[in-house]
Amino acid sequence: MTFLKIIVPMLISGLKVTFTIAIAGIFFGLIVGSFCGYLLQTEHKLAKTIAETYIWVIRATPIMVQALYVYFVIPKLLGVDWGATIIGII
């Protein structure tokens, strides 16, 4: 029983973080996806090319490579220290 008293609060805490990341990820994914979809429908060549390139890069690279890139490379380039939750949302 002591094991459950220790483990259950940690599981609930992890569940809260998981739901936070999932909801935020879905929200921002909807925004970015809608924006890219809008740009694909425009007649503006530069905007359409940017959207096509972004979609091609996202589709062409494995999700693990994207996650590692966002976790290690982008913070070094920008000089920021993001938490794991923000990286998970991105």
C-alpha cells in the first residue's frame, strides 16, 4: 500500500502534464495548419512557396529528428533555455 501512496500522486502529476502538452499541441497545430492551408490557397507566390517548404520539411523528417532538433539546436541558436514542457508542445 505504501507503494501506491507514492506512485499515484506521481502518475496524476504526469497525467496533468501530458494533457497540458496534448491540448496545447493540438491548439497550436490547428493554428499553424490552418495558416499553412490558407497560404496554400493564396495567389501570392512567396507565401505559397513558404507554406509548401514548411510542409515538405515537416513531412520529410522523422518526428524524433524534429524533437531532437527543437530540444538541442534551436535553444543553442536562440540562446534560450526552454523547459521540457515547452519543447513537447512545439
